Amino acid sequence: MISRKRIIKGTFSGMFFDVPNFNTAMLLGTWELELNDKISILLDKKPSIVFCIGAAEGYYAVGFASKLHASKVYAFEIQKKYRHLLHKISVSNNCKNIEVRGECTTDILHHYLANDKTSSLIICDIEGGEVGLLDLKKVPALKRTTILVEIHEMYVTDCEKTLINRFKTTHSFTVIQGRERTLQDFPNKLNFLRCISPSKRILSLMGEGRPYPMNWLYLEPK
């Protein structure tokens, strides 16, 4: 791969990302590129603690840990195979500020946030579990926490509406719409490939392998 297993474009460009059977969109930097502006803002805010829940192989957990050396990153991932990859990638990027954990429950999240009086950030992608986990009644400290959460309407009906109604008194919110990739999203340094590969092939390399684009919800404490 031309990238030499480093992310080419986007917020985490330069990060070493050696994952077997990887999605090429991650190395190209087009993976969830709709979030780039918000991720840049969050990095500028330098949250003292970052909780990546549903961290998978570590795209965001290691991304934040590698950019914010003074911040603590807790990466929660229920699958052992991903925890192994996450640890490997954190070591490859010399991230000593990241801890890899298993499942995150409301009790665990309450424990961490109740003892944290600083600026915390949650990045959540747990395939529909977000409605059960991001519960203000069980985790009251969420009211002062910035949250970026992927919405899974295919698993939980009215998931987006439920979360907006739940947090609308404590947080301002933005719905980040997923979109299809275009040729303009392709990294400039690889433009030569557009001369030798069909446009359909280029677009497929940037795709995320989903049946349709996914939305995210950004919640910022008022």
C-alpha cells in the first residue's frame, strides 16, 4: 500500500494504522470524513479525558491519544480480537496515555464521570447500545460531558429522536449527516491513480462498506 500503513489524509493523517483486512477508507482518510470538522474542534479544545466506547481497532482512540499527549484516553471494546489490535496500534504510535478496557456499562461510566470534574469527551459507536448507555438518570454527570455518538436507527427505532429529546435541556445538538463519497474526497497525493483506475473503483476504495450513509449526533453541554 502506497501509504506505508499510515493514514494519508484527514484529522489523523500520519498515524500508523496496521490492521489486517482493513477498510481502505481508513488509510485514505475518507472514513467518516463527515466528522473531520468536529474532530478538529474537539482536538483544539483538548479534553482532559476521552472515552472511546466501541473503540474497535482504535481509529479514534489512538487518533486522539496520539494528538493529545496530555489527555487520558479510555478505550472500551467488548471484542477481545479488537482489544488486541487496539493495544498493538497504540504501541506502534507510542501512545502511553491510553488504557484499553472491555465492556462499558452505565455503572462503569457513572464511576468514571462522577469522579471527573474536568472537561470530558465521549465518542460512542456501539451498534444501537447508545440509547441504553447514554442515560442521564443512571449517569447524571453526562450533563457536563461532550458527546459524539453514531446513530443506529436500523437497530433502535427513533434512536436519534430519543437521544435529542433526552439531552435537549442539558446540551445543544447538531445532527451530522452521512454522505456518499465523491472523487473530490480522494487524497491529492494519490491523484495519479485516477488516471489509471476507473472512477467506480476509486469511489469504492473510499467507501465504508455500509448499505447507506450513517448519521452522528454531536451533543455539547450548555
